[in-house]
Amino acid sequence: MINSLGEPQSVLVLGGTSDIALATVRAWAGADGLRVVLAARPTSRRSAAAAELRELGMDVHELDFEAEQAETHPAMVREAFEHGDIDVAIVAVGVLEDEERSWQEHDLAVRNAQVNYVAPVSLGVCLAEAMRAQGHGVVVALSSVAGERVRRSNFVYGSSKAGMDGFFLGLGEALRGTGVHVLVVRPGFVHTKMTEGRLAAQLSVGADDVAAAIVVGVARRKSLVWVPRAMRPVMSGLRHVPRPLFRKLPL
């Protein structure tokens, strides 16, 4: 169970090599006896992440996970919960492909939709079932400000994030009163492996900044957090810009 300080005793990371998710787990390193399940492809990156967390004193279990194979998700999530209750599950799956190729190449467009939308929906349904059965838990869904208003410059990625964001906001409402809570996290540009080599946008942050917001959001049982907080009024303003003017903005 999450303790009186808002710290979990067990965390499931779906997308176990995500910079943001790992930074969040490290931020909870002080929690006594933190148990972590890292679900990811069986790669050297996963092994390195698990080794690092073990050095911090965590009890780490590695679990094979393929985001694009939704038919395997129910059994994988059940296995994750076989080791004991899960206090927090972080849904940290996502891809960011070349923006122009993504709408012109069929395989890239489909991969964006499968990893950024279909996989999180699949995982959300599985997590809701498992957490309702145990009577408690928090699902943290890593969304993006790109889904707030889809822009021409990255509309394939943005549209997939918009769908994922809407699903988890709705899931949070559906789970009200069950003991299960959903936190949707909307970061702006984050300096991670995913964005390496890309020109940083205004108000960019690091993985540790997003992790800090997640830790506070879980402790305070928030439903939605923006990182940085200044993104909220910026995106709210952009959402109401008339389309003819919106097309002229350098976005």
C-alpha cells in the first residue's frame, strides 16, 4: 500500500527502460523495501536499468513485454501481480518517429498508433482489472502536451497521444469509488533518449523534472499534471486559437 507520505511500496514499469519512468522509480528509492517490476524487451538496456535499481537497494523483477503484441498483455500483467500487490503502475510506452515519414509511410503510421494508443489502452484495461481486484492502486499514464491540440508538424504522434490521453482520463472517471486512481501526465519537450538529436522546444525539461511532478501527483492523488506547469496556460491558449491563425504559427 502507498504509505502516509504518499510513497509506494511496489511499482510496475511498463516500458521498463523509459528515462522518465526510471527517474520516477529512483525518486522513490527512499521508500523502505521498494519492490519494482520492470516490464520491457529483454535487452542490455533493461538489464542495466535493473542492475542500477538493485544497487539502490530495490528488489527488482524483470518481465518480458512487447508493446505491439496486445494479445500477450493480459497474461503479462497477471504475472506482474503474482509477485504481490502493485501500488503504482507506470504506463511508459511510446515511440516518436520522423514526423513527415510518419504520415507518408504506412508501417510507421501504424506503429505510432499501435504503440502510442492501442498498447496503452490494452494495458489500461488489464491494470484496471488487476487493481480493482486488489482494491487499491494508482495508474500513471505518460501522455504529452502534443495531444492537447494536434499540430500539423507532428499530427500522427499528436493524434495517437490525444487518444491515449482521453482514454486514461475516462478510465480515471470510470474507476472512481473503486480504490483505484489514474494520474495522467502531460509533459512538454523532455530531454531523453527519445528526443535525442531533436531541437529542444520552449519550456523543455529533464526526466527528473517529470519524475518530481509524478511523485507529487501520486502523493496528492491528482488526476492530471502538466510539466512544466506553465504548459497548461500555453496549451489552453493554443486550443482556442482559430484554425486560420493556428496554421500560421511556427508549431
